[in-house]
Amino acid sequence: MQPIKALLFDVFGTVVDWRSSVVAELKALGEKHGIDPGTDWGKFAQEWRNGYLQNTRRIADGGSGPQNVDTMHREILDDLLKSSEWSHIGPLWDEPTREHINLAWHRLNGRWPDTVEGLHALKKQTIISTLSNGNVRLLVDMAKHAGLPWDMVFSTELFNTFKPNPKAYLEAIRHLSLPPENCAMVAAHIYDLRAARSHGLRTIYVRRPDEDTEALKTVPEVKGKADGGEVDYVVDSFTELAKILAAGDV
């Protein structure tokens, strides 16, 4: 089997715990503006995230819409604040407030316990790069904020598409000057890995809390190929993956 020379990482949910970071910022903003302390900010954050997932998938399939995720997040935020469920918050958040909370996605913490340690260990063995739908500035800001030691930042913004469009994967490996069999996609989302695998990349599924719940309704358990599954490896952390690579078990 060909050695893995580059790891391409999905970021939201796989590398960073977006949920806890965004909810914490929303809650703090709610307290500042006197919003009901019983407000379900977790639901608000998930609806914001769902809008992002729906829009990126639609655009990846050829639909129209913003290529910049900051712009997309802002449009979704404004729509949420006009909706019947959240319209009571809308008048309380002026333009500077909305601009500030929209950039919460730039300030996500590397809160999975293994993230930073694992990336540093993997960086010693392979090229490590993002391959994310997040825009370039978002990914750079996040890396600085959370201490993420990327060798390269690939954003689908550079390729004028979003995952899982084939162009995202093929352009990333082209720029790395590597054949697909020497590259592996690392993600907590099975749809991302299925797309990468269809173009010859190796695939590594990382189990993360609450990240693939909808997909796993139809795929009860993601298994590695050694167990008859559809991805190459299943791990619970980046540190576990680093040990597998160090042992030459790939």
C-alpha cells in the first residue's frame, strides 16, 4: 500500500468543536443584551450551522450563492433573526453586534482534547492541511486563535466551489503534487469521506460527539476496511491516528 504523505482535514467539527464555542459567544451576547436566560442558544447555533450545510451542498451541486462563508453566515444569521422564532432578538442586535457575532466562527477553539497535540504529532510525519469550506481568512484566523499548526490552508473558496464537489479534492491534491493514493481525507462526516474516496483518496473517519448524527441514522456504525467498512480507518482522536502512522500501519 502507498504511504500517506499528506493529510487533508475537514475543520468544522473534525478539528474544532464549533458548537461549544459558538454557543458560548451567543450566550454571552444574550446576557449583555438582556435576552431571556432560558433562550436555547444551542438550537440557534444548530440552525445557523444547518443553513450553512444546506447552502454549501446546494452550491456544490451547481446552485447559485456566495462563495465566501463569512458572507453566507451573515445572510443566514439575518434570516434567522427575521424568523418567527428568533425575531424578538433581531431588534436588539445592531449592525456592529451582528458583525461581531458573525465572526465567532473565526474564534473557534481547538477544544477537542486531542486536536493541538495530535496535529503537532502528525505534522512530524506528514504534510497537514485543511480542506475546508471555510473561507481563507476564517481558516487563518481560526488557526492563529486556536494554535493549529497547519503546513497549508486549502479553502474551497480558492477553487470556486464547496465540498463535496469533486473539484475541491482534485485541486487540493494537484497543488500538493501528489497522487490521490498518497493523500488521506480526515473528517468526522461520512459524506465528505465518501466523496474523497470516489476520487482515489484514502479516508480516515474521526468520531466526534454529535457531528454525524443525521448521517448515522442510515449508517449505524462507520467501520474501517479491516472490519469490512467503507473507510480506511476509524479513530477516536488525532493522537491515535499519529500512533497508527508512526507504527507504519497504513
